[in-house]
Amino acid sequence: MRRRWPHRTGLLLLLVSAAALLPPFVAGLRARYPVVPPASGEQPRVLGAYHVHTTRSDGRGSIEDVATAARNAGLSFVVLTDHNVIPGPPRFVDGVLLIEGVELSTSAGHYVALGARGPLTTARSTGADAVRSVADSGGFGVLAHPVQHKNPWRDWDAASAAPGFELYSGDTFLRDALGAPLTRLLPAAAGWLAQPMHGVMALVGDPVEPRERMLGLPRAPVALCAHDAHGFPPYEDVFRAMALALPLEQLATAPEEAAAQVVGALARGDALCVFRALGGAPGFRLEGLEAGARRARVGGSLVVHMPGGQPAEVRVWGSGVLAADGRTVRLTRPGRVHVEIWSQAPGRWWGREAKPWLVASPVEVVP
């Protein structure tokens, strides 16, 4: 009997594991994505991926692999950000615009540079050196996964001069799930086996600490949703689940001109993060901003124009209060106000759960 006990224990563990995997697997089989399919005649925005790694650094796929995955996912551009490389010129590969940036490794954390027109600081410089170097080169700098257990940003004095901030990060989602194997990693893995998009969305959580850090900066940075894709989960799966949407009808045919369009839109904060698993973003806008700026006045209001077709809620943080109509944001004090739209998605285990759908950059509220 004693010799047979280990076999019984193994069988019991196998049965328990199968029972635990079954509900999220079934939930993945039953889920339907996108939750709201595109409407007939809907004008799509230019969609793309930002912060993607290839075999030039620590990614699993080649540049050509990334381009093919992006094309299959319906994207128009990809911003490549391999670690500490010298960026090459923009080009179209497989019909997808590839823009090469670089993710600099500094003593304070990682910093992404886009559109730099001169030499950048060497790897393992200080955070302040990297931020200053990118600015001096005419580039757009972004704090990469600034609140992450493995590679957080540590120099928050230097962060105040960084124009961009990664609010949502695909790599951070995955690392957080590794730290919560039962509640996040297991349902994501089982859901992915049933339906890849469901597995990717099961990783998505609420970035409470990054949002607090972002709103605590002296000015409103551009908020970006970063794929930080390394090929696991597969590139195409994460591209289908989330994208950056630009308010452009189409990209220019010349690579340099098209890259300038994309980087310019990102730097201005015109990009809207869209969790495509929930739907598109037709008609979304914030009414009440000063012309040509992400700025509004204390005592004024922002009106959120939302896509229709599914139940959704406006969520507000910072210097604003949501009015009873659920669409008007009263601006109550100087600072920054941040608006997101959340909606109901298929749950990890069963039923439904709230997930982010549309995420805009924060707005500066001035006296």
C-alpha cells in the first residue's frame, strides 16, 4: 500500500489540475471576440503596435515574422524597440510600416527612444542622461514599463522630464500573472488553449500603481499602451487583442513620411489605446479640450463621446469628477485628469468581468 500511495497522489493531483483547468478552458471556448464586431461602413483608424522586440535583442521572431503577424492582425505599422541597437530607417515589409526605435538600458530602468536624429547616450547610462540625450536628439522618449517588479524605473526626478509613459504593458501583465499562478496564469493558459485572444485578455489587469505614478508626475505625459511583445504569447495574438489607434485615414506611401506621421501622433498624445477584443473605437473623442492641446480649464467639463453597441462605463481619475449622466467629467482642480472606458468582457472562469476598452492620454487641468 505504501508503494502505491505516490501513484495515487499523482493521480489525485492530475485530477485536481484538470478540474481547475476545465472552467477557464470552457470559458475560452464560449467566448466570442470581438465582443462588438465592426459595424457596416465603419471607418477604421490606422492601427499599429508599439514596443516590439525581435531576434535582434530578446525577441523570439525575426523582423519579417513580426511584419507578417502584424499584417495578419490587420495592423498598418509596428514600432520596433530592440534593446540598445542602432535604429535603421523606416521601411515597409509585407505591407506593414516598420519604425525602428530603441529601448535603452539605463541604471534607472529602461527608456524608449523614437524619432531620434542624432547619437544617443550609451547603454547603462543614468536615467537622467538617457532622458536628456533623447530630448537633445529631437526624439520622443517613453518610460518603459516604469512600475514592474523586474525592471522598474527608479529615478522619478528624471521621470518628470520624460514626455511618454507606458501605462498598460503586455510584458508587465505576463510577469504579474507569473506571480499569481492560480488566479491569473492558470486561467490565461487554459483560456489561450481554447481561444488565443481569450487567453491574452485574461492577462489584462488594472494598472493601479502605474496610473498613480503617472498622475503624480508634475505634468501630464503621453500615456501609451505597450505591447512589449517578445513572441510569447505569439505576436499575432497580442496584436489582435490590443492596438494603438491613430486619427489618420491612411499612412503616406513614402516610409520616411509615414514614420513621421506615426511618431508625431504618438508624441502629441493623439494615439488611443484600443483593446480590440472588446471592439473598435468609432466616434470616440473627448469634447472640451483647448484647440490643439491636451489641456482644459478648472471649472470646465469634458464630454466623453463613446462608441455604441455595448454596455460601457467611463472611469475617471485625478482632477475630475464624473457627473450623474456618466459621460460628463467636471474639472474640479488643477492637475491631471485621466479618462478610460471599461466594458464587460468574457470572464476568466465564467460569466463576465470588467476590462479596459479605450484608454486616452491624461489631460492637463489648468487654472
